[in-house]
Amino acid sequence: MNWHEYVAETGEIPAWPYPLEYGNEKVIESDVLVIGGGVAGCRAAIAALKRGATVAVADRGFSKRSGEGGAGVDHWHGAVTNPCSKITPERYSEAAMETTQGYTNGLARYIIGKEGYDTLLEVEQMGVQIRDEDDEFKGSIFRDDETKLMFAYDLENKHCLRIYGYNIKPAVDKEMRRLGADVYDRVCITSLLTEGGRQGARVIGATGVSDRTGLFYIFKARAVVVSSGRTVRLWSFAPEYTESQSMCNINQTAMGHTIGWRAGAELIMMEQVVPHRLSGMGYAPYSTGNNNNTYQGAPTVDKNGKEVHYATAFGELVYDEKDIFMPSEEGSFVIGHGIALDHGQMPKYKITVTDPKLGEKLRSGEYEQPFYTDFTLLSEQSRRLIFGMMLSNEGKCRVPVYKTLTAWGYDPDQDMLQYPVADYGPQGLIDSSWAGAGQTPAKWKMGGGGFLTDWRLMTSLPGLFAAGCGPLPSQGCHGESHTAGRYAGRQAAVFALKHEAVEPDPEQIAKEKARVLGPVQRGGDVSWKEMNAAVARLMQDYCGDYKTEYTLDMGIRRMKDLMETEGERMYASNPHELARAIESLSLAELGIAYMQAAKARKASCPVLGFFRNDYPDSPEEWHCFVAVCQKDGEVQSRKVPCDYYLQEPYSPVLEENYRKYAELD
Ligand SMILES: Cc1cc2nc3c(=O)[nH]c(=O)nc-3n(C[C@H](O)[C@H](O)[C@H](O)COP(=O)(O)OP(=O)(O)OC[C@H]3O[C@@H](n4cnc5c(N)ncnc54)[C@H](O)[C@@H]3O)c2cc1C
């Protein structure tokens, strides 16, 4: 029975189905606490458990399917050491740095290059298919017949694998639980606990609230891994309209960033603001025609069946299927597609795209819209690979798209998929229509940034480790998140087993509990949705494309006003609304962190998409990260070289650092 049927039958709305436990406390003790049970979090838990630590995991959803990776995956990036790859971990890290002019995470990319394939082999042991075991694609250009591995994006260098990952999240979740993780689902972590309750001190736990019962959780831990993902609700908020459609989910509030900011951790790249490509304004992923990502290689035709060709990143048309999957420059390799390196990327590392002159050709009458994806032009094997194997494993696609389309009679052997009419990107290109690139309002943005870490992936706060997409700056995909999670979990276990537990400060806990329970205890007239929408509007107005010191100061002041006025009038009618209210307040705080980071960079930085009208130039002295943090409530900032991980006290040699810090034993 659905909601509507229940209400129609009974004439009333259902009572809250869980016991209310507002004000009650539950204390959990473990060596390691993992905040966020997405793929990074599950892998962190597994690694820490294998190192002999006891582990608690708190997840905002149900960790069997929660997070961006909960609904599957078809591409595994960073399998750099697989037997067919021509890329080394050094090259992977160095190319990532080169293509973004240093504004990425060269350190994490080296670790991922070293361990990404091993991390994948472990999920194979857990029951996830990573090879063409049934020889369905034998002889295909995408397959190595000896290992049966299948490649995507770059058939020359073979470092990104096609995998059958529809069940990957249940598999890692099951393994984490089998090894003994103490998992708390539907708990929203609200703050970090620090030694003596001080900002900038060692992290010794966290607090949380159940979104079913309102029970207040106190997690005590010797080390904490933050793997709570990125945010999608900061510059935009239209959940009824957007959340069911595209890539993101409503639990993504980057709470890890906010609680780290409040606890005094240093954050970098927080001034980066990029267009919100995955806004939810698009269609269900791959339900419409397109030739991007999962559908890379799918042919496009116009109304009259005339084929639109792919082109290299230098604009040269390619006609052969294999050339669509080759680097744009000989000797280079494809890096960056889907791994948060898109900003300012050098063409030689870019993937092939739709003919960049398509807009022009359309206007001249050479092509006529609408356009279609025409799988029939592919060989039977390639058609089955893209529409069958890839689509049915990609996140959010197996049931809503693949099964629905086929159940309703769509047949790729004879039918085409139409592109949305006039779905063109800024240069008149057909863009990835499923992601909403062309449909998203210009002011809807996404922020970058995350924790500054050392070679152990430990943040500037002792005992706090960062992992996964979001907490690790400029790290943005599935395989990378597993790998960084696995590494951070190992490190957290080692830290925990070397450090004594510290009792949290009761005052810090009491203060946080009062803050968290505010919306149910004091009542009010502002809902969490109104609050979130107001935060998003402020971010659009004051932290958009063009910034000045004056407007940023205004934005910070307005956000603080919002928190102190409407924020104090928020109400929550049940634990679900309570957790959402806390998230909305946390988004306001995160917005302030973004604006403080923007204030700290006194220069523009085109590669980060960061422009200040009062500092239009990008002088060399500002070619660096700007680390921001709070100390005793005051904002502090400092410059950090983009390659800090190769400078004193570290070795200039990647491998030496890895050997020294990786805790391989
Ligand atoms: C539809 C879709 C398809 C994708 N396909 C691919 C692909 O083919 N290849 C690829 O490389 N990448 C892909 N990605 C990206 C990839 O899935 C993500 O990069 C990856 O899942 C990130 O993992 P994570 O664990 O770091 O973050 P997430 O998976 O987002 O997990 C974060 C977790 O933190 C929890 N959380 C959040 N806030 C709190 C809080 N306050 N308290 C407690 N818990 C909290 C959430 O519930 C969630 O479980 C895809 C993403 C989507 C959405």
C-alpha cells in the first residue's frame, strides 16, 4: 500500500512509526569511527577491522544501498597496476597534476594508482564480477582475452575498467558487517568531539542523531574517518523536482566538511565553484539519447539519419570505433573523465567528444534536429556492451532505465533513443543530456574542496582521516573512493592502536545536544525546506561566478543573520525533519566556510573557476592552495604549495613517501 492509498482508505495520515527518544543518549565506543557508510566508508571499515581495530560506522541512510555508489557502477578508474595497463602510478599522479596545473590531489592519486587495482581484486573476492567471465565479448576491441578484463575510455593504456558493479554496495556492506563492524544506519552525524572540546585539537569521536527516533548518539573513538561525500544542496534546492532524476541524492550535504570546519581542520580548494552539472535537472541517467560516459561510443544521428562523428579534443573528426577510445594525442593518455579533473584540463589528456562544429553545422542546415542515439549502427557485440552490460550496471540505471526501457519494448537492435530537442551546451554541442548540463540554471553551482591531508590521509586534526569523494579534495569517483577509503581505514586503525582513548568533554557534548534538539524543543515556524532554500539563495547571490571582498562580507553577514534569526525559529515535527533541519543549518555554516575561503584567495584563479572582480589577475605568488581553518573562532588562512606532498618534510620522490607512510605490513 502506498501513502496515497493509505490516506484514501483510512482518511488520516499515518502516525510516526518509531518510538520517540528525544533527549535520550546512547554511547558507543570503538577504536575507529567511520562517518558515512558509502563505498569509501565501508572500505575504511573493512580495512580497519582487518588491522585488528574495533569499528563503528554511522550512516545517514541504510549502508546496504546508501551513497552515490549505492546503486551500482560500470567504470572503475585508477586500475593502474592491472596487468594490461601501460600507465604507472607516477604517471597517473603527475598527469593529474599537469592537466590541472597542480590544482588537484596528486598525493591521493598516487595512492590510488598504487592500490586501485588491488582494491578492485578484493571486491572480486566479495562476489562482484569484474571480468567477462562468460566470454560474451570475446574478440571485442574492449577486452583482453587472457585476463578477460574489459576497458573503457582509453584502449591504448587500459587503466579504466568496465565492471559489472550493480551489486557492489551490498557486497562491501555485507563484508563490513561480516567482519564485525558495529553499524548505525539512519544516524546523522552532527559534530566532531575534540580533546578538551578545543578547536584544532585531536578528534576523539562524534555526536549524531537518529532520524527515526531522535535518539542522541555519542561516539567515542581513538580515530575517526570522515567519508560523508559531497554536497548537492548548497547552491540549489528543489528536491521534489530534482532528486529522483539525476545523479545526486538528498543526503549529500558534505556534513563532514562542516563538522571538520567547526572543529578547526584545514580545508583547501574550497574557493572552487563549478557549474552544477549533476543538478537533477536532466533526465534519468541514460534514459535519453547521449554519447557520454556509459554511452561513450554510441553513434549519434540527426533527423535524416546522418551520422554525427566524434572528434579528438583537438577537434579532429574520428571515424573508426576504436579511435573514439584513443588518447587525443599520441603518447598521452585519457585521464580525468569522471574523476574531478575537468577543470582547465589540457586537451591531450581529454576524451573524444561530439564534433565541436555541430552547432555551426546545424545552423548551416548540414544537420537537422532532433538527434538520436542509434545503437543499430554498432556491431552486435558493441551494442550489447554499451546498452546491455554498461547500462545495466551503472548507478541508478539497472531498474529505472534498463529494465523499464526493455520491459516497455525498447529494442536497441532496431530502436533509437531521442536526445532532448535543442539540448546543447555552451558552444552549441550536444552535451551529456542525462546530467542536466544544458538544463541547469546558471546560478546553480557545486563547490569543490576538502581536507588538507598528509601522506597518511590524516587531516590537520590528529586522529581525523579523510576519504572518498568530497572529503578528499578533487577526488571524484567510485574506484578512487574505495581505494582511498581502504587506505584511510588502515591508517586510522594504526593510529587508534597507538593512541590512548580520551574521554570527551561533557560541556562540548551538552552544548551540541542542546543545539541539535533545538528544533523539537523550542518549536517555531520555519521548516527545514524553507531554511535550505534560503541558504541556497544566499549562496547563489553572494558566492557565484564573480566575487568581491564587499559582497563576500555581505554574504557571510547575511548567512549568520539567517542562522541567528530564522535558524532559531526552525521547527521539526518528527526525527526525520529534525535531521533535515540540522543538515540545513550545517549547510549555512558550510556556505560561510566557502565564502571565507573565497575571501582568503586575493587573486583570481581561472583553472579553479574562481574570479574576483577586485583581484582580477592570477599572479604566480597565488599559484598555490589556500588552506583555511578556524582557531578560537577566528578564521585563519595560509598558502600551501600544490605539490606540498613532495616538499619538506616529505621526500621529492612519490614512491619513497608511499613506502614510508603506507603502513603496508
Ligand atoms: C548514478 C551515479 C553513477 C555513478 N557512476 C560512476 C561510475 O560508473 N564510475 C565512477 O567512478 N563513479 C561513478 N559515480 C560516482 C561514485 O559513485 C562516487 O564518486 C562514489 O560513490 C563516492 O563514494 P563515497 O563513499 O566517497 O561517497 P558517497 O557514496 O556519497 O557516500 C557518502 C555516505 O555518507 C553518508 N552521510 C552523508 N552525510 C552523513 C552524516 N551527516 N552522517 C552520517 N552519514 C552521512 C551518506 O549516507 C553516504 O552513505 C556515480 C555516481 C552516481 C550518483
